[in-house]
Amino acid sequence: MAWFTFERFFRHRCPWNIAPEDCVQEAVLRLVELGGHARAGERRFQFYTCKHAMQAYITKYGRSNDLGDWRTNRQRYNDERNAEQRASGSSSPDTWRRSKQATEKIVRAIYEMGEGVNQAQLRRHLDISSGGVSKRVSIAIKAGLVENGGRITGCKGHALRITARGRAIIGAMQEAA
């Protein structure tokens, strides 16, 4: 009865860290413990006793025992990486600088192509994917460097214009060059 119950209900749901024999052994042990019960000879009683015993065993021991070790190792790895970054002088990846450069690149491209350009034209000019253009244009709009004649994302067909802040960036870049 215990093997039948395991095969029927728990074969595909049993976690990797529980051996099927352990689960069945738990069910058999529960059946032996309840052997003096008045309904112990009934097949239905045996079936549900096995099923509930296995379910309880899987719930109790199904969690990975080395999950805590995994978390500890991951935390140790993160601590070491953060220590290396602090030692090298950078506390985090420089995503802000890269994002700012990409936004300035979009503003420069709009300036070069003339105002009224749309995302499809920018994509062809910069030779990047339409998703990349959309992402960079959205960042530029949120930063106040570009205005959109339509929706906030600068959809295809809507004219993009450089704002006063964008013109200030273009002026600063021309003075630096």
C-alpha cells in the first residue's frame, strides 16, 4: 500500500533531497504504529494513513538541508565582491555614467539629424535595435533632454525635439571639442 501511494501521488512531486525509500519507510512506520487501531485492516484507512504520513514527511524534510549553506555561500561571495569593489574605489557598477552617455548620444543624434526625427530614423542612424532606441529615448525624455510630440515613450511616427536642457548639453559638448 505504501509503495502504491508513493507511486500514485508523490513520485513526481518528491523533492530531490528525499529518497523514495525514506518516504515509504515513514508511511510503513505510521501504519505499524496505528496497527492496533480499530480500522487498521481497512484499505481506505491504510491508504489515507500512508498518504498523510508521506505528505507530512515531504513537508517537514522536503526543504533542502543545504539551502542555508547556499545562502551563506552566496552572502560570502557578495561580501567578497563588495570588498573588492571598495578596495578598487568603486562602490557599485557605473551604470549611471553609461546611461548618461547613451542619453547624450541620443541627444547628439537628434541634433545632427535635425529636430522632428522619429525613433525609426534614429535606429537607422545609430544602427542599434528599436528596443535600444526606445529605452534611450525614454530615459532622455524622463531626464528632460528631449520632448516628444506624442506619447511619453517616443513611439514611431512622433517627432522628437531637443529641450533647453538638451541644448545645454550640446553646447557643453561643442565647447569641450
